[in-house]
Amino acid sequence: MDRLHLAPVARPLPVLRDRRAVRAATPLALLAGLALALSACETVPPPPVKPPSAAGLEDGPAKPFSAGKGWTVTIHTPPGGKAFCVAERGIPVGQNAAPRLTFRTASVESGFILSGFTPSDSGATVKPGERYDLTASLDQGSRLTLGARGLPDGSLYVALPTKSYLDELEPLARGRRVSFRSSGLGDIGTMLLAGSSWAINASDECRILHADP
């Protein structure tokens, strides 16, 4: 009897992936997982950057230059800086809170400081570094429109080009009384200008002799 000849059964061979392909897929999978994990985290905004504090006016050791009409002029020399001159009037006893003017002259920028005042409208206070409009009304009827900067001690500084210092402050030199007002601060106060002409001119003379290069 003839034997049956069975055909061999063909079995499919397992498909082997290239090892390099497997190794290449692994980092990609890790990166995808990392991206999903990061996207699930809340994004925390960085803390706001604190603005730099407003700088005051430079100062330094003082020595006398001249005195007259109730005013004194001194020469100030900051360490490593250029000299400047200051004219101020003595504060009478019991008048520490009264508004006062201090004239300041330097080689490039000069002006005056308005201090010792309490704004009367809505309790507004001077903010360091803030810009304020300032109107000076004099008894002779003239009016000055100025710009001022708030200082850390609560005073206002009006800066003027040195070359026009005498011309721009001529109304303060001729007047007897001046009232200041700002739209942001309200009425600032009224002060007498006795001796201001001497102070303005003496401070400029001091600047010419000691502050100009």
C-alpha cells in the first residue's frame, strides 16, 4: 500500500524588527511623554520685577560761600561728583512746616526745590519720581507754568537749564509773594519772597566760581 505523502506545512516566520529602529523609537516615546506631562502642569508666571526706587538729588559735604538778606549760599561737593551751590533761607522758630524755596545751581542743570508743604486737596501726597505740573502765581500778576519731579523726602524739584536760570526765575526775583498749585496735588502754599533776588543771583555767582568746569 502506497504511503500518503503529506506536503510540509508552511509556518509564517516571526517578523523581527530592526534593533536600531526600536532604539530610535524609545527616545521619541520618552519625549512625547515628557511633553504631555509638562502640558498637564500649571504655568506659574514669574514674580513682577520691582521698579527701581526713585533717586533723590545728589548731595555732599558743604562749605559756606556767602550770606545776606536772610539767606545763606553753600558749596556742596559730592564724593566723585561735580560741585554745586545751594541758597536757602533759615527757618524761623515755629515755622518748620511752612513752605520754603531752596535754589540750586550746577554746571548744566539748575532750579529750585519746594519743600515743607502739605497739599490741601484730597490728602494727595508727593510720589517719588512722579511728574507734576506746577503753577506759580505771583503778587504782581505774573504766572509761571513749570514742571516738577517728586523727591523721596516729599518735596518737589523744578529743573531748569543753567543757561536760562536767571531769566526763568526773574519773576521770583522781582516778586514779594508767590502761591504754588498743582493739578495733581492741589494748593501747595504761599510764601514770601523777601531776599529771593539776592539768593538767586548769589547762587548763580557761586555756580560760576565753583561749579562750572
